[in-house]
Amino acid sequence: MTCRNDKTGEATVEHTCDARAVFDKLAIIVVTYKRQQLLEELLASFAQLTVAPWRIVIVDNEHSDETQDMVDEFREKADGLWGTTDADRKGGTSRVVYAPQTDNLGGAGGFSVGVKVAYDLGAEWFWVMDDDVAVLPDGIEKLAKWGRDHDVIQGGKLDFDGGPFYWQYNFIVPLGIPNPIAPAAFGSAGYRVMNTLCFEGGLFRRRIVEKIGLPDPRFFIYWDDTMYGYLASKVTNSIVVPDVVMRRTRDISNWDIAGLRQLNSTSDMNRYHILRNRGYMARYFMVHGDYRPVLFALGTAATVAKEVIRLVAVDREHVRTGLVQIAKGWRDSHKLMHDPKWRPMPPLVRQ
């Protein structure tokens, strides 16, 4: 079997054609905010893809003229490189869609908007990522071999220094924390089943969005992708695979633990949402019958301990303000757990 290469127009190999067949109408969704230099590197990596995506949706939480100019320039480049594609449900044929927001919706809100934009256009697959990564040229091809049999896939990635990036794919639901000792090696199947997700490269199918709804924008930042993966695991067999499909492009201060795990630096805003959003997490567990009050409280205590260790080991200059935000987030999580107006995100298609 041969077909035409998206970039050169020349005859290409079978697996490239297979990737296009598996990922019909694949939309890449990027959320960016005030990081034009990182976004520029990501857009440059898109231009090297050996398989053209159906759409690239850029959600700009800053609504910046500079970002819009970058996206407009890239749109011309992408359409010239790959050609325009079949019309979406709104009649557009350009590969690149710009979605500016009037307010900063955070990563959670940005991905919720981006998935909805792509869904409304008719996308069948959603490959989501922040602006601080770059995709590898054969990333879509590597994922395609898993896409025939699985609806949610998490590919591997390299860290900023070029080494492998370990991601905690196993979520201990009763405690509400990632499993820090989940094996890094892959078994004979070549993948591991996961019950979480990372919006830094997570890939999922339209029918998953129809069943579990859009990502919940109320998280703003943190745990939103974890809970989306938890919900997806309720309706499908989600997997994490060893194939490296992207690399991180932002250097983050960290504490290396025995050469296997890292504790990265973070901000006070993150610390607040790490604790506050456990309130939303608990509500979703309640809906699905997975909430265990004593164990969840133990997981919250472990989360607080981890954040205090992070402050002392990596972010020492923010100890005082960080402790305040941890306490505030913990307090606000209890309010969310008892909010009578809270409802889960609805499915897009009633079963």
C-alpha cells in the first residue's frame, strides 16, 4: 500500500497511511497563556509532523495580539505545507483555528473550551497539550498503532534534559493521590492500563467525550486531567504506552529522588488549587460510589505533607506564603464538598 506524504507529496510508507486512516479527523488542542516563545517552539514542531492533523485549535487565554499574529502566520504555513482539508461543520477548511478568550480560564477552562471547539467542528480524536512541549515528527504514527483498539492513549515523553519523563499513570482512588511506586516498566502487552490522564499529551476519542462530557473548567488548574482520566476509565480501557511522542521544553527546578522520581517546583497558586480542587475530586467520587471519607482524608493529609516537603526542598523562599495557600485551599475544599449547587459535568450524548 502507498499513499502521498502530507509534507512532500511523494509516495510514502504504509504506516503513515495507516495513521491517517486510524486518526481520521484528529484535532490537536493547545492551551497557551503569555508564553509566546514556548508556543513558537511547539508550532515549529507541528510543521515537522509526518502526518498532518485535521485541525490544530489554539486556545489563547491571554487574547494577545502577539499570539494571534503567530497563529495567523502559522496558519498560512500549515495550509501551504499540508494543504487545506475537508470542510468542518462550520464550513472552514483551514488546518488552524484560533480561539481567543476574554478571560484567563486556566488550563482546565482552556481545555474545556478547546475540546468543545474541536467537537463542534466535527473532530473524532482530541490530542491535548500545553504550550511547553514539542511533538516529535513521528508522534502521530507511533500513537496510531494503539488507536485501532483503544479510545484513550497516553504517549511517552522526554524531560527537558532529554531523559525519560516518568508520569504517575496509576491513581489510588480511595486516597485520591497518584501512586508514587507504580512500576515504570511495561509488561508483555507493551502498555499499562491507567485510570488517570495527563493533558500534556493525552489522546482520546469523540465517543469518550460524548459519554463523560467536556473537561470540567471549574478546576481552573490542577487535577482536571486526573479526574477526566478517572471518568474515562469508567467507560473504557485507557492505556499508557512507552512510545515517546513529545518532549518538554520548559526547565523546572526539581528535587531528584533516587534518580527515578522528581519533585518539581511549583507556585503558590498551584498549591492552593492542589488542595482546593480535592473538593471537586471528592464530589466526583461521591457520584460514582468511590468516596471513602477516612481514606480520602488520609490522602489529603498525604497531599499536604507532600506540598510542605516541596516547599522546604525546592521552593524554600516561598515557605511562609506557600503554607498560607495550602491552608486556604484545604479550607475551601471542605466548602466545595458541601456545596448544594454542585453538579458533575453532563455527558454530551445521553445514553
